[in-house]
Amino acid sequence: MIPQPTAQQALPDQTFTLPPDATIGSDSTARPIADQLAARLRRSTGYALPVEDGAGTITLSTQGKQEGEAYELRADTSGVTITAGTAEGVFRGVTTLRQLLPAKAEAATQQDGPWEIAGTSISDAPRYGYRGVMLDVTRHFFTVDQVKHFIDLVSLYKINRLHLHLSDDQGWRIQVDSWPRLTEYGGSLQVGGGTGGSYTKDEYAELVRYAGEQYVTVVPEIDTPGHTNAALASYPELNADGVAPKLYTETEVGFSTLTVDLDRTYEFLDDVFREVAEQTPAEVVHLGGDEAHSTPHEDYLTFVPKAAELVVKQGKRVMGWHEIADAPLPAGTVVQYWGTEDEKAQALAVKAVEQGATLVLSPANRAYLDMKYHAETPLGLDWAGLVSVEQSYSWNPATLIPNVPASAIDGVEAPLWTETLDDLPKVEFMVFPRLPGIAELGWSAEDALDWTAYKSRLAEQGPRWDVLGVNFYRAPEINWA
């Protein structure tokens, strides 16, 4: 299983077999999760699997004393029980149950049994509360259905945040009623000059709803003050000289900037953050802040607090890339560290913590899913180095940055930038098999993290991905099952 549970005990001679007349029992709080599980297993087993109140062959209960995402699972000859104190905990237990079942249980068509689980008792809870993946939908746009498919795959590994990078130089992807040309014009293209796209408010709401059913929270990012060419091209008034640049479809970074001393800049951001916040149940809104190479440093230090104030005004906490730590930060800020082992980036992370911020760790040379696996990888980039499956797994979030206490770490996130990824199979190729390792770093206890043991468990995910139709990279260092 991935992530490795906190505690697991084998129950010899207690193999559970799902019978044709099996039922799924649940209380009212867990009923939507029971319905999801039943629908999935009906397709592959062909069994009726009615969902009933109370106990069943598989029982989901929120009557436990566990908190948050913690759960207990027991499978023996009498049945399977998943007990938690919350629906979210039950859902995490169900993702474990899915991995305990044969891989063919994930099939979309009826398969032959038997449907067996070796007897086991599991008690499990996450190490960190933030376990994320970022999907860049600006460099190349991905539709609602494509993002839903992505959510389906990542949620199986107990990922609980989907960070959507919604604006950049190459496109603006979320509807803002008060500034309609952001999507009408700014979202019309993508890298390479192909047709772009954007999400209407109804479509974005559908993404948020669907992610919520998988207990994944959508974190929206509006990147500022750099990475803003799509906005600048859409509205001349956002430019210091009143002249809009052309739309941009290449991949260089750092050339665009909002005008810091222009009142209209903050009127614009006030509207954008308001409308994005209104569409977002998440407690944070990400304001970017990275690679603002064209923003004079003193202007940048002026800009960040003013932009952050506009996020806080909407009742949201600020999230931003680690560069924002050079400026004063409001209480409750979450700083996303994307550095490697460079001292400047680490110093900013320390500065963030000294201001009371917490950190989400996304070291580019470990967690960036768009880095090439090796020099011959046909997709991806290599500016942060080559990131093998072992490299992406073999680091400890608690000790990555010197002089940062473990208590300041909220969790981990694996970003996927899409300059070279224009369809879902390419996304899958770069995400799998590395994302499950990042997910395990975020969930499993520190003493459970061992590459040799992990790569054996990772190998067993191969048949599951085959059944799911995932275009995963068969990394040569893994002895795929």
C-alpha cells in the first residue's frame, strides 16, 4: 500500500472474500462515501452491492473516536469495517481498502473474482495535514473532465489539496465577471499558440464540488506581480504606458510585471481576489509572487503586503511562493518553498517562519513533477536537475531546510508545470510513479520511510495503473509487478 499506514497487523487465516450477496452498510454521514464505493465495485465485480443503513459486509462508520483523517480498518472472515470520527477519515480508509483489493477491482467492466483481502488490522493517521499536487492549467489548458480524471488518480494516494495555477503569461483560466477580457482574450491561447480555454464560474464550481467529493480542497493561484502577461495583454490600463503587450505563447519567465505604483493595479486585484475567493471554499488563496524579475525589488517589497491585504480582506489566508517572505507577511501566511538546496531560498524560508508563517515544501529538485526522470526523457525540463523516482522520494520534510522547526511544516506539495505537456497521457507519464512517493512523505510516519521497502510496494501499483489505463513511466529502477 501507498502511503504506508501508521500501524498494520496481519491476521493469519482471516482472509476476507467479498461474496456475491455482499452489502455495504453505513451511517448517514458516511452514506455518500458508501455510494461511491458501491458504484465503483459494481462495475468490476458485477455484484448488486446494495447500500444499507447500519452494518453490512463492508461497514463504514463515523462513530469512532478518531480525529480528522485518522481511521481504523479491519478485514477478516466476517467482513470489513472502516471506523473514523469524520467522513474524511472514512474516505481515507476507503482508499486503503481499494488498494487492499485486487487491482482488477478498479476495472470499468466486469471481471472474474475472487475478491479477496488478506486478514489485516490497520490504524492510520497522517503525518502532515497538507498533502498537495499542483496542476498548471495555464501553459496548457485542461478541461473540467480532464481535471476530474486527474483528481480521481491523485486522491487514491490520500492527496488532499489540488493547487490550480490559474493565471500566467500564457493564459488566464478562471472567469472574472468584472474583468471579462481576462478569459475572453487572455485565455484564448496557450504555449505553442494553440487554442487555450478557461473555466466559467459554473465549471470552476463543478471542479470544486467534484474535488470535495474526493476530500480534495482546491487551492486557486492568481500569480502576481510577475507571470502576468495574459492580464496585461487583456487590459491596456494595467500597463504603465497604457499599451497592451501581445499575447505570449512561449515559455520564458520573468519578463512581465504589474505596475506597483498604479492605483488601477490594486483595483484590479481587489476585484479578482474577491471573485476568486467567492468561488473558493479553501481557507487560502495563493497570490504567487515567484520569479518577479522585472519588478524592481523595492517595488516588490511594497507590492506583496498590499496584495496580501486584499486577500485577507476576503477572509482568506495568504499563500505564496517563498519569495514573498522577503516582505512583511500577514498572520497565518503559508509560504510554499520551491528552492533546491540554495542558501538564498533557504534563508527566505527561515525568514518566513520567523514572521510566523508556516511552510509547504515543494523542493524543485525533489518534488517538481515536470523535471525529467533522466537525460533522455522525452518530456519535461531539467533546470532543477534530473529527478529520478528515488530522488523524488528520498528526502525528509522535517530536515530539508536547516534552522526550521518541524512544527513550522504544514506538509508537502508536488507541482506539475505544463510547458511541455499538452495532453493527459503526458501528464500521467510525468506524475506517475513519482507522486505516490511525495504523498507517502506527507502521510506516513518518518520511521516508515525507506526506499528499498518503498520501491517494492511501488512495483505493486503497476497492475493497478494498467487497469486504470494510466500512462505511467516504467522507471527501470523499479521491478514492476
